[in-house]
Amino acid sequence: MTTTVPEKHPGSGPPEPRLDERLVKSSPWKKLLGRPELGSVVGAIAVFVFFSIIADSFLQASSLATVLYASSTLGIMAVPVALLMIGGEFDLSAGVLVTSSALISSMFSYQMTANTWVGVGVSLLVTLAIGVFNGVMLTRTKLPSFIITLGTFLMLTGMNLGFTKLISGTVSTKSIADMEGFSSAKDVFASTLTIGGVDFKITILWWLALVLVATWILLRTRVGNWIFAVGGDVDAARAVGVPVNKTKIGLYMGVAFGAWISGQHLLFSYDVVQSGEGVGNELIYIVAAVIGGCLITGGYGSAVGAAIGALIFGMTSKGIVFAEWNSDWFKFFLGAMLLLATLLNAWVRKRAEASK
């Protein structure tokens, strides 16, 4: 007796199980192509090799420490700005907010004859409040972040100059170097660490800490999923329960926190602050984030990429000096790097999407 197996016709019987694409193993090459910071890594290597050949002093330990310092002062702001851009928004007030933070800390300490740490604390609260203001205005009015933060930029620029001249009588603050708490605050925000006979600024540690925290938030927490979702499609994110408004406000507070750190470093490095500083720096922060792989449209990018973008900025700005070139060419190189990095990032993303 033989048993016949019924022939299987198309469309009959239960469908064959499909493997969840999340369980499909990707090759290391595909994973590498999918990383947003790949283009910036290639660019950083190219810039490093270029200036290593052109400038004889570029590879000296003291020169590399100078490069890292320049990169860190930018990177402290580029990292939270990158998170904000991943969330689909901009902050054109970020540059002058750094100066505002320093001015508030300095003038409050001097006028109230208080311990400088009191001024530092007040500055933190006010700076975060400005971040909340940007976020609330954005979520309540539904206006583009370009308009909201451009207005904040103009207001802060005027307030920085107006209040400084009103209180100090000049465009700069009074020195607070002899006030109680200045030395300890300088140790936290503007000290120098000597390692192997080479001096490194403490801002490098602040920068690395922010990169680690931001990367952990993006890749290991629910908030990171919210940031990507909000930047990718606000309506879809809201439909699945993502707290869109709180996420955006939190991102602006993150930028404000970075501005506070940068502002305190500015103050305790020189003990006086010029009220007109910071104008135009917001564009450099955005450039660093874009070079690092962040999309202007949001929903894509990484904190590590923004840090590498800041490193490229530091290598270029100091490499031109070490090569003894005219520093007027710096903006040209910065613009060229922005275009090249954007094209390279776009090519990498297309290859990554095509290989899926």
C-alpha cells in the first residue's frame, strides 16, 4: 500500500512563515554602511593625513592637544545640537546662548558679591529656562524652529549687549578672578590636566562625557527611540504614543545645558566676558553635526558623528595655523568640507539602503 502526498498548488494551504527582517543577520559591511558617522570618519582620516604631510609640527603631542582643545570647545555644543537635529529641529540661538550663560554667571556673582558658584547655579537655571522657552514656543505656536530660535537669537544678542552696558558701563563684564569660589569653579570648567608632560584642557573630558551620554540615550533608551521617531515623522510618532512636545522641549534643554558648560568655560578661562561673542557660532555647530552625518530633515544621525565633525573642524582650524597658511582660507575649507561630507553621507546612505 502506498501513500500519496497531495500536490501543493499555489495559494492553497497555510502560508509559509516569513522570517522577521529584524532577525536577519547583516554582514559587517552592511552594518558599517548603515552607520551615519561613516562619511565623517573617512573625512577625518583624510584631513589628518593631509595635515600630517603638509604641516611638520602637526603630529607633535602639544599640537594634537591643541587640536583636541579646539575640537572640544565646538564639540560640547555640536553633540546636543546633533540630537536636536535628529529630532528634526534647529537652534539658531545656540551661539549667543553660550555668551548669555557666561554673562549671567559673571554679573550675578559680581553684583551680588556672592560666591561664584551661586552665579554658576543661577546661570544654569536661567539657561535651561531659555531652552524651555524655545521648546514651548515651538510646540505651542507650531511655527518653524528657524523662526522661533531666530527671534531668540536676536533677543539674546540685544539683551547681552544692553544688560552688560547697563550694569557694567562697558561691553564686557568686570573681573571676578578675586572672588570666593573662582578657583574651584575654574578647576571644574577651565583647568588644565598634564599627562605625560603634555597639557590637556578639561573641556576634552566634558566633550567625551557628553558624547558617551548622548550615545547611550540614542541607542539604549526609550528616549532615543522617541528622538528618532519625532525627527522621522512627527504625526506617526504622535499616533503611536510618543510624547512629541516633551521630547522637543527636552532636546532644547539639552542644547541649553551644553551652552551652560561652554559659557562657564568661557568665563573661567578669561574671568571676563565680551557681550558680543558667540554670534555666528550656531552655524558652525550645525556644520559639525551635518559633517558628522546628521540630516537636515531629521531622523538620522549620531552623537559620535557630531563629535567627529567637531574633530574635523579642530584639525582644519589648527592645521592651517601649523601649516603657516593664511587663516582667511579657513572658511573656504570649512565650506568645502561641508559639501563633500554631505555628498559622501548621501552616497553612503544610498548604498546602505540598496544593500538591505
